[in-house]
Amino acid sequence: MPTLQNKTALVTGAARGIGAAIAKAFADEGANVIVTDIRDEDGQATAAAIGATYHRLDIRSEADWAQIRDAHPGLDILVNNAGMTGFETGNLVHDPENASLEAWRGVHAGNLDGTFLGCRAAIAMMKDTGTGSIINISSRSGLVGIPGAAAYASSKAAIINHTRTVALYCAQQGWKIRCNAIAPAAILTPIWEPMIGEGPDREERMAALVADTPLKRFGQPDEVAALAVMLAGDGATYMTGETLTLDGGLLAGSAVSPG
């Protein structure tokens, strides 16, 4: 029997990449999936392909989240996946010395504010039944310093701590609403394509980008989705406040033999 049969799941930033993979995996496991994004055309296409519903959602907007609550009052699973790196509009400066306050706030609005609003909405939609699963997509960058992407690293670290806070708050209320996070490293999504490019040396460039990863490869979106399915299902009802890393061994240390 599918593990998410008859559960209603909402995935933000689900038009493509990791979000689309999670939405598809949930649908494959029997969930009623709500695909949300600000890329309407891509989002509608993803929803149509997996038999889901599409709803436009800017995660930074309280009004948009209020519409979600009104349209989908009963929710079992929320995945806060949508976010930004800060480099979407070009090669902006994001180091801690030269980054602008505007750029810093923009990344935090897209990542941290969006996750806060999503968690708040999910609690409101889940507390009547007292059960549910909130899954926040953080990053390996939230566990280490990233000098060239200070705002991104800071916001993803804050998501990990907010995950713990939401988990403890829900437990204090006596609800069985769990909140966990996934912290992926280099996952092969369209965001990497400008750096990888096409041509005969594509594989060489890919290898260079993951040279420090012990498993020497990119992760795949469906590998993140598999963790999300596990966290969303009834087999993880004793897990809350946790962050699962998916990084090919990066945080384990070096795979180089001691010299």
C-alpha cells in the first residue's frame, strides 16, 4: 500500500528541481499533492504531469499564505522547499565584507521568512487534527561557513534552528505535528547548469565541482525526495527536530588517506 495514501501534501517551489521531485514522489506514494511556485507555466506543467493541483504561492507573502489556508484547510504534509541563493539575477557580491544590506535581506526574505510563514501556516492547518509533518529544506551550507554566500549560509542555518523550535513548540502543545529538515549538498538541478555548461568537457567540469565530495558525484533530486517521503510517512512518527544531511560524505571528513 502506498505510504502516503489519502494524505494531503503541499510542496513549495515545486515547479522544477528538488521540489518537483518531491511532489512526484509524494504523488507516487498516493498523496493528494498541491504544487506551488511563482513560475506558473512550469508549475502547472509539473502538476499536470503527476495529477496534482497547482496554486500560485510567493512564499514571502502573508496574503498568499492566507489564500493557501483558505483554499486547503486540511493539510497533512508541508515541504518548505522554495528559496533562493542570491545569485539568480547575476553574479552579485555576497561575502561578509562587501555584501549590501539589500542583498542580505533579500536572501533572508526568500529563505528564512518564507520558511517561517510556511511553518506558521502549516501549524494553523494541522492543529485541528493535531497531526502532521513539516519538512524544511535547508542545505549543507547551513552547517558550515560559506564566505562567498554569507546570506545563503546564514539563512539556511537559521532554518535548521527554526526547525528545532517548531518541533519543540508543537510537542509542548501536545500535538503530534513533527518538524524536520533535510540539508542537501550539491544536488544536480537546473541551478547548476550555467556552471556546468554543454560540450565535450561537461563531465570534466562536473567532476571538478564535486572533487571534494567523498562519493565524487552530484546527488540527484529523487534522492532528496526519498528522504522527504520517509519523513512524511508514518514510519518516522518518533522523529522531530532533526536535520538529515545528504552530502555524499562531505561532513564526515576527508576521504584522503592520512599521510
